[in-house]
Amino acid sequence: MKKLLFLIAFCLVAVNCFGAYPTTGILDNFNRANEGPPPSASWSDLYGLGADYQLKVVSNQAVPNALDPANDRATNYWNPTTFGPDCEVYCTIATETLIDIGEIGLWVRATGVGSIATVSGYYVEYDRTTGGDHFDVIRVDNEAETQLGASISQELSAGDSFGVSMIGDTITVWYKSGAGAWTNIGERTDSTYQDAGYIGIIWWDSTDGVLDNFGGGTYVPPPYDDSQVIFFN
């Protein structure tokens, strides 16, 4: 009985601790002289679309250099290391894309990088439309895309941030208004890709948006607090 009560208490403490976001710091704030594409040596071409179809640094922020004519995209991944499998990624949208045109996405667990034909994993895209801004959770299987569940409605303004975490099979979409607090705005589950992978950025259809403060990494679980565990004789 004592072991059972200990296990119950441990689970309750763990549930109460989980949920903080993000647990990792900013990887690139783009605060440097204009350069690229790519934004630095720490970034590589996620889809293998070509040297021109990546991000670059302009005025201490990141923008797409150009969109690949065949796919209308620009992509990059953070190349120093893979993260995870439990991982997260986030950024600030300094300037929104044109309504009904531009989309920005953040990747987790990306594998097969460097070729659009082999890349797989998950991304969450922000889509700005006249009908209302929303986020879609997408699984990619060797380029083929599958939306997981319905779109998640959330208006986003310049200066807001969004992010993604994937813990086990659960993909969580996060939103932060300006300097406010991060909020969980939706979750989807999928078990297709279980291994560590790269995090990255994908940009569609418009080159007018501006991104800043890219962060992420391997999820850091909270320390276990045994002071809240109560034993019963």
C-alpha cells in the first residue's frame, strides 16, 4: 500500500510540474551584420532547394532570400546537432506575412534533411487568412504531407510568438502574445516518428514576413520535487 501511495503522489507531482514552455533558450537572435543565405554556418538547406532558397539576416532579423519557383518555399534547419526525441522549437513573428498569401512553419524531429524527396518529420504552420489566422499540424513522409486534425484558430499579430513541442507522441502548439505568457492552444498525437531529429523553419508563398529569436532544443523535464510526497503508514 505504501508503494502504491508513493507512486500516486509521484504522478501527481509530475503532472503539476510538466507544462512549462519553453524549457530551452534562444539559439539565434540574428543580431549581427547582414549575411546569407543561409543566415550563418549553423543553418543548412532543409529541402535541398538550392543556395538561393533559404533564409538570410537583414537588419538583425531573418527573412527568406527567395522562394523556389517549383515549390514556392524557402527552408533551413539548425545543423549543429539533432534534438530529442522530446524537443521544442519557437520563434517570434516580427512582421506578419501578407494576408491569404504567406505561411511560416516550424519543424521538429526532421530527418532525411537535404532533399525534398526524403525529408520526414513534423511541422506546425502559421497561416494568415481573411477568414482568421490558424495553425495546422503537419506530418511529412518523404515529402508527402498529412494534416493531423483540424486547424487551430488563433489570431497572431506582429511581435507575437509561436512554438511547437513534441513529448512522446504529443505535439503541442504554443502561442505567446507580445511579452505575455505562453499558452497551449492545441494538441495532436502521432507515433510515426520516434527518433531525435533537427528543428527548422519553412516559408511559403511570400517573402515579406520577418522572423526573430529562433530557439529550441531537447526538452528539459522539471526536477522531481520529493517535498510534496506524503507517506502513509
